[in-house]
Amino acid sequence: MELILVPKWLLSIGLALILAVQQHSSNCSAMATKIPAIIVFGDSTVDAGNNNQILTLLKSNFHPYGRDFSGGRPTGRFSNGRIPPDFISEAFGLRPIVPAYLDPTYNITDFAIGVCFASAGTGYDSATSDVLNVMPLWKEIEYYKEYQNKLKAYVGHRRARTILKQAVYLVSLGTNDFLENYYIFPRRRLKYTIDEYQDFLIEISTNFLKELYSLGARKISLTGLPPMGCLPLERTLNIFGNNECDDKLNKVALKFNAMLKSMTTKLNDELPGLILVFTESVYGLLYSMINNPASYGFEVAGMACCSTGTFEMSYLCSEKSPLTCTDANKYIFWDAFHPTEKTNHIITSHLIPLLKTKFLR
């Protein structure tokens, strides 16, 4: 066999070509798994300001809300700063905020990479949205359909389908169904036991997620209930329990979360291509923060930063109150229901590695 000698310069060129091809392949792979958009459904935990544009008393588009947001702007987020979808969007290489669909300062060029349909005060149950006249979940879906049409007109049908399929969908709601609707007003309690009501909500949740799937969603993160009994308002109401966490409400949350987890497994098995992730660790992480605040850099867990920190939210959370704290970073809760920006950041920082593992494929 004749030995063929290859000049060094040719070997160098060949090696460079191989490396270039490998790099191109790697880049293509990264592009293939890049998340093109964050799409949000839910309640005040993820509402970026849709309630600003509807006729309801449940708003937060005034100070001191948003005082730690960029520019100190009260956007309608129920926090002193950013909320979970904002941090998640940034972590996936998109913008540091996800705008509200009804915000007139944004349009489809903004919504193409992130949009929020959430409405503070809503729930799975349409009766929950009636309590404070906010958007029901079915209305959020209607706006999503409208958004799909705008997206198709903006980027074309093929690109729109790709965006909708590869986008990460964040779903966070359920707390209002129990605290705002079932336990405060008798309408649902007269019709359902608590176990029956949980079954009722699971059925709605299942149908909602199936509809999202039928509309093109494939990557969905579902957040369950927090330790409801540890929210400042519930601790304030728990007079006979020395204003500690209400264990009854926490047990309801844990049971419902277990049901959501079971539903998640079932839907992943039933619906081809679906990646539905139930972020069950949110309950445990927030509960740990409340019980061990110093371990997370907090000083106050039982009360909120705004006003007296015991029952105020929305318009009761007034910037004129002399009792509002000066440093929200010391507090787990911003108002009687909602976490501070720091708490939101800690929780999402814990979730993001899981979401990247599941969705960047």
C-alpha cells in the first residue's frame, strides 16, 4: 500500500473545517432548543398589569407597588418589584419582563417573545372571578386565541406555529378559589364539600390544560398552591391559633397539590408531545422560608412590608401609610397576600434549573 503524505497546511485546513462544522452543529442545536417566548396564565401571582385595564377594585397600579421595579413604576404587578414570569423570561435569554396583554403601551412586536394574560383575583372556578369582577380563566383563553391570530399576521403562520409550540407556558392559580371564594362566601360551600370542590377544580384544570394543548402548547409549567395558611392575612385571622399558620388551610393546599401532581402524570401519559411540569417544590420552599427566614436573608415572615402588614392589599396598601417598611428585602411578603420581589427571585432561582432541564430539549 502506497503511503500518501498530506501537507501540514492541508491538515490544518481540514481540522479547522471539522471544528467549524462541529461548532455550527452545536449552534444549530442551541437554536433548536431556544425558548422563543414566555406565555402566562393565572392570577395575581403572575399578573403583569391586565387588571389595570378592567373595571375592578383589585388593582396595584399605584405606589408603593412597584417602588423597586425599574424606574420605580407601579405597573400593576402585585409586588414591590418583579414577579416570577419576569425572572423566568430573563433566565431563558429573553426580556427581563413579560408584559400584560391589555397594556396599551405594548403591541404584537413585544408580545411575540412574551405575553401575560393573567388577571389578579381569578381562579379555575369562574365564580371566583365574579367576586371582584376580574377576568375568568375562559376569558384569558379567548385573549390567547386573539393573540394567536395577531402573531400569525405578524410573523406568518409557519413561524407562529413554531413559537407557540416551543414557547414555555406558565400557569399559576388556585389560591383564590379557596381563600376568596370557598371559605369567604357560602355559594360553593353550600354546593360542595371541600373534597368535592377540589375534584371540581381538578376537572376544570384538566380541561383548561387540554385546551391549551389543542391550541398548540407543549411546554407547560404548572404551579400549585402555596402554604395558604401562612399568608399574613390568614395568620391575622387565626386569632385562636395565636396568629400562627393555619394548619387546616395548609392541609387543603397540600392535598390539592397532590391532586395536581397526579393530574400532571396522567396528562403527560395521555397527550403526545406534552411536557407538563408540576412545580411542587414551591410550597415546600416558601414554607421553609417562612419557618426559617434568617436562612434566606429575611428578618420578618409573619407580617408584610406594606402598611401594618396584617391584612392590607390593593388600595389598602397605601403609600401614605407611615407603617410601610423602608426595606422590602427584609420581608418575605410585600402585602398580606403577595411575596416581595426578593422572595419571587429566590423561588424562581430554585425553579429555573428544573424548567431548563425539562424544556431545553
